[in-house]
Amino acid sequence: MNVTSMTGKTGADLATRAFGRVSTAGTTAAEAVLGRLAASGLAPARALGATHAEIAPHVESSPNRVGGAFGNPEPMGAARPDAQVFADMLRRPGRPRRPVMVTIPRFEAPAELAVTWLGHASALVDLDGARVLTDPVFSMRCSPSELVGPARMHPSPVSAADLPDVDVVLISHDHYDHLDMETVVAIGERQPGAVFVAPIGVGAHLIRWGIPIERIRQADWGQSITVDTAAATLRFVCGPARHFSGRSLARNLTQWASWAVLGPSHRVFFSGDTGYTERFEDLGAQHGPFDLSLIAVGAYDPVWPDVHVNPEEAVAIHRMLSGSAGADAVVVPIHWGTFNLARHPWGDPIVRLLSDAERNATTVLVPQPGGTIDLLRRDGTGLRHPGWWEASA
């Protein structure tokens, strides 16, 4: 692993950090109980991942921690979910009206530049002959439990057993809708050659679930990781994101990130989860423009603008990253349509995204779950059903 520090601006969002802390004594006691439950084989307890003590060695040298927690340089808004928000969510306004189109992908030899959207933030990217899998979540629920928590609104196009050979599994942060224990364990067993690339601290969860430490690479904001694959050498730059982390009682013990993935001939951006931040300008100036940007466009709400961009902000981020490339740079929207995580209507992210993209001369391609797009040929199953989402909205 080649890790090069390129640390940029940092700052202390004291409100975020205070919100993310719990008492050390209380956390330690609770983690001891959960650890015993996990050791007994109780899946929900095991899915919680690593303890505070297990995470600490991975993150203790980070300059982006203050008071034992990570935070965002931007100030956090004062709005918080209230009873009305929870009442609205119980009405499940974000569900599709009719079944969602799903295509079962057929994987052939890796392309020079292609993407298969697998639902939510999961995508299989072909980059200069190598294959990168982002935030794989193939379970029915994004939750530590199989019985409660947000459930899929469409079937997963694939299981771990259906995947072709993957070179890198790329993780943005440790929330359940981006890091799923069952999926990670299955991929780890079936893909012995795959390397896991993640923000610092997330590797502790992977180790807890049995991924060998030699297969894990971690980076902090501004650092890079080089992975040699059979087809190409890829460089992963750990970029900014305005978000938070946590799977259990304590928040912000692990880092969250976007990623710039740089191949010999092409470049891909993966947003993970993020609120709007002008820090993307620096990433675009240093490593852009990007041929393909996978940008989260769903789960936004006026109550939590700090952690999830709306579609118009997603277009603005793309312009910061790749505006100089014009129509040649493509946005493929992710993080919408799979799990009901906000109050907006199911199809609203795409309607708003396409409208703003047209105003800003931005190229957006919207594959259905399981649809593949060859970006160089502008062809594939992901382009053969224009407006497919309208039938479900």
C-alpha cells in the first residue's frame, strides 16, 4: 500500500462533535454486553461492528479528530427532526406507487469505462479494465436486524454469489445503508483477491467480521491509496464529505469520505453520503475532471441539509468537480429509489435532477437497478428504457 498524505483544511464543528459523543463509561459498559452477545453468535449484535476500543488504534493519529470524534469543518445547522418529521415518515411517502423495474445484469469482460447500478449506493464500476464495487448492500434491510429497519423497495439485482471478479470493494462510511455485514462477509469469502478500501476506522468493522487485515487499506481525508490490479494500477484519493458516522451508541468514531478513483486513462468520483460543501472545488482542481461521477441525490430533507444534498446541489457538486469537461462528463445518480429514508416522493430526486441538469448543460444518465452503461459507447441495458422510473413514481 502506498499512502501519501495530502491533508488539506481541517476545522472543528463543536456542535457535531458534542452531538456525537456519549459517556465513555456508559459506552464501555454497553459495548461489553453487546460484545458478549456478538460472541454468542447473535447476528444483530455482531452487525454493530467494532467497539470503541477496537476502532481507536486505527484513528488515533488523525488530525481530523477533536475530543475523540471526527467532525465537519462546516458549521452544523440548528434544525433537528421533530415529532412531525417522524409522523411523516410513518406515512412512508417515499415509496413507489408501482413495482420498480429491475434488470438482472449479465457481466462480461471488464470494459474501459462502464457502470452497473445495483441499487442505492452500490455500483460496479469498470475502470481501465479493473473492477471496483462501491458500498455493497444486498440485504433486504439496511439495519442490524432482519426484522426491523428500512426495507428494500425493489429486489436486489444481484447477490454476492452473482458478482464477477472484483478487484476493489470501496466503502464511503459505516452507516448500515452503505456497510452491510452480511454482504461484506459474503464478498470476503467469495472474492479472496478483492481489496477493501475504506476511510480510517471503518477497517475495524471489517476485521471484526473476519476480513484479513492484509486485505484492508484505509485513508483519511486528503490521503491516497494505490492498488495494483491485474489490469491497471488504481489510485484512490480520500476526498471530503459532509456527513457523520456510527453504527451503535457512539457517533463519529470512524471517518466518512467521498473518493476520487484515478486509473491510467479514466477518472471516477464516488460521493458516498454528503451535504453540500465547497471543499469539492479543491478535489476537482487537483484530480478532476471526472469521466463519471456517482453522486447521491436522494434522502434529502430541509431538516437535515447538512448531511444529504438535494438534486440541485448534486449538480452543483458535479460542476465543481468536472465543469471544465462539459457534456463529456457524466453523472449517474445513486442513493435513491431503494430504501425509504426521507419524506420526498419516490421519483422526486430524478425529476429535479434532470430539470436542473438541463438548465446547467450537465449530462445525466439514469440506469434502472441492474442496468449497465458503457460510458465510452453510450450503450447498454441501463439506457434501453428511457424514463423507466416514471412508471413507478
